[in-house]
Amino acid sequence: MNSLFVGFCYAVLLAAAVEGAPMLLTANEHPWGNFPKDSWCIVQTLTISNIDDRTVRSSQTVKTILDDIDETSITLLKTETVEFGGQTVERVPLTTKHDFFQERIQDNVQTSYGLPAKLQMNDKTVVPCSVRICSQPTSDGHLTTTIWYTSQVYPYIFRIEKTLRSSPDSNSTEGQIIRQSVTLVQETSALKKLRGNRRNKTYALQTIEKTGNITKITDARCSWDVPGGLLASTTREFDAQNKEIRRSESRMTNMYIPAKP
């Protein structure tokens, strides 16, 4: 069954590439896109840091509201409360717009598309993907984002690579790597055989991010049935000696989905 799916998807992607029309995602392939306006979720995060042999705790509560969906974007409103050292700080609400590839919409972004690629997951399942490449200048240098995606099976985006480089200089014509991250789908119930009742639409992600000598590893459990997708995640941060200096535990604590009109 999987081999037939792979063959069909790859044929569709190859035909699109030959015709010069890359396969695009719609709101239906976004973690917020299938929910009515004013849906929301609350995610709480507890962070434990080791600073100068001291343990420091802080907590964060973020409420994200689906403000709008139009033909090209999804608008989210976030309110954040942080507790640190016995003090509570409420930050100014932030409204952001995102495209259907889950990227924040910004100016000066150049988009191109690569040839279709076969992406192999941890369980050896092969997922045929289209490839989208975004390039943009930043205050630090230049950011390149490469996305492997398909419109055939959730979570639709299967790999994201981000590389931030400094501006080119005499030491490097491409610039030095400032920050680099890879997000990869570890597994998805969409590619597992269904037995008995319909399986929940769950999937798992892992993100590895390196900034200088600091490495962050985030493992997330997600579901296509909740606004925003995130159920829970764990982030571990390591220094150059591979010593854990920070750990964060996040989980969705509440959500609301209004009735569709």
C-alpha cells in the first residue's frame, strides 16, 4: 500500500516539475487552517536553567488565537505571560501573518522551487516531496529556508532546514554560519496501517538547532485534530562540553473550537 502511494505521489510531483508548475499548499494543509476563526489554544512551558551551579526556574503561558484566514495567509494573535523570580510579566499581544508553509510573511523574501525529492523517514518510509527554497536578507546576514513538503499526507511539511549566514567577507565568500536548524517528521499515523477504529491524526517532530557552541534538541508530539497542532514538547539545551544547561517542558493545557457557521 505504501509503495503504491509513493509511486502515485512521485508521478504527480514529477509531472508538476516538468510542466514548471510547483505543487502548492493551501489553508487545509496548515495546522490552523481547518479550524473556525476565533479558535484558540493555551500552551504552558516550564523551563529549568543551570546558571553558575544554580537552578533557576521560569514559566511561560502563551495563548494563541486564530484571528483570520484568507486566500493566502493565516493571522494569529498571541498573548504571553512570563513568571520569573517571583514576578509576573504580561507582554504586549503580538499579531503575525503566516503563509500556508507555516512561515511568517515578511518583506524581501525570494522564493524558488527545486526538483522533487524522495525523503526517507526514520522507519524507512519514503515520502515524495516538492522542495521550496526561500532566501531573505536579515539584520545579521542572510537566511535560507528549504522546505520539503507534499499535499498528499499530513503533516504535509516533512522537513525544514534553516541556515543563517553572516554577510560575505574576505574570510568567506558565502559568509559564516551563525545558526542552523533542521526540523524533521519522525513518524506520522497517516502512513501506518489502520486497525480497528480510525487512528487519531498524530505525528512526531524533532528539531536540532545549533548556534555557535550551543545545541538545542526539541522533540514534539503533535496532532492534526487540535488548533496549532502541538500536544507536548521537550527542549534540551547543551553547551560545548555536551552538558545540559537548560530544559523546557511544554504542553497544551486548554483549547477552544467554536462551532462552524
